[in-house]
Amino acid sequence: AAGVIQSPRHLIKEKRETATLKCYPIPRHDTVYWYQQGPGQDPQFLISFYEKMQSDKGSIPDRFSAQQFSDYHSELNMSSLELGDSALYFCASSIIAATDTQYFGPGTRLTVL
Amino acid sequence: KQEVTQIPAALSVPEGENLVLNCSFTDSAIYNLQWFRQDPGKGLTSLLLIQSSQREQTSGRLNASLDKSSGRSTLYIAASQPGDSATYLCAVQNGGSTLGRLYFGRGTQLTVWP
């Protein structure tokens, strides 16, 4: 069965650089979620999209922005990177907003030097 | 704000033991609760989802129960195996304006030794 695809899997950036993370949800899933998991931490919700519209926003820094495109893939754009942005970034998708199982991708490991 | 707590933080058991992982949450107005497994540096694999109207769910050697009124859930693993070694995360979905987002606990790191 198709799963959530994230790219790249690993990314190394310098401070103050920009990074773009991509997420391709499971086919026919209409909702995408982004989570950030710092070292030894629990995943923290960043933002979500339902049918290409932002549906919820968590503790996402103003330096980050995201969108969902017409083909339902989503991109998380991160600018002016800081050392503290080093984390695993997960994308998850579900077929019905809110009440269905969220299926997670393998994550993108971002390292900021 | 929803807070999720998992106890114990770590657990080490010999193969074959039955074990229980605990999860508690502060706001009982949840839509559902999900248990995940995470291997080191890897993604999250959904194990079980319990809707707020349900009391338990079973999948193979796993059984999850939910007591919504008391804000508790348990994950029971029968006849543990070394391959069960991983971190187990509990997450809840609230209703209302934050519908959809998951609130996670810190997880229980399980080691099953042969």
C-alpha cells in the first residue's frame, strides 16, 4: 500500500539559510499535518491543511510557512534557519479531517550547522 | 491545553512477558486516541486508534483500552518479543478549534531482551 512520502530524507543547512521540505500524502487523503520532533522530545504540531486550505496552526515560527498544492502535496518552507530548528519533521495524512487515523511519513531529518 | 503523560518513561523486560504501558491526558473532551510505535530515528507507525465512544481496540498481541472520563489509556502487549523493542507514543485528538492536531506524550522506551 502507498505510504506518505517525504523528501528529502536528510538535509544539512547552515544558519540563516532556507530549507524546503516536501510531503506527498497517501492518494485520496485530503488532509496533511506537519509535526516537529526535537531530539528526545515528543512531536509538536506545526500546521495542517484540509482540501488545500490551512485548517489549523500550532506553534509554528513566523519564519516558517507552508502550503498545500492542487495535487495535495504540501511544502514546508523554513527561512533564516537557527540551530534550534534541527529536528525530525514529520508529515502525516488522513482521509477524513480530524476523526481518522493519521498516517505518518518517514520524516525529514534537518540538521542546522 | 491538552497535556499527555506516559508512564513509565522506559521499560526493560525479558522476552515472553506481558506488559502494560500507561497514558494519561488532562482534557477528557477528546475525539480519539492513537498509539504509535517509533523505531530510533524513524517515522511513526500507527498501531491502534480508539474513538472516544469506544472502550478498547485489539490488533494481534496488542490491546488498547480507553477510559475517557478518567483521562487514561493503557496499551497491553502480550508475550513480548525482542522485535517489540521501540518507543511507544500515545497521542490524542481534541475536538473544538484544534480539531485534527495530535497531542503526543513523551513515549515509553521499551526494550525486550532475549
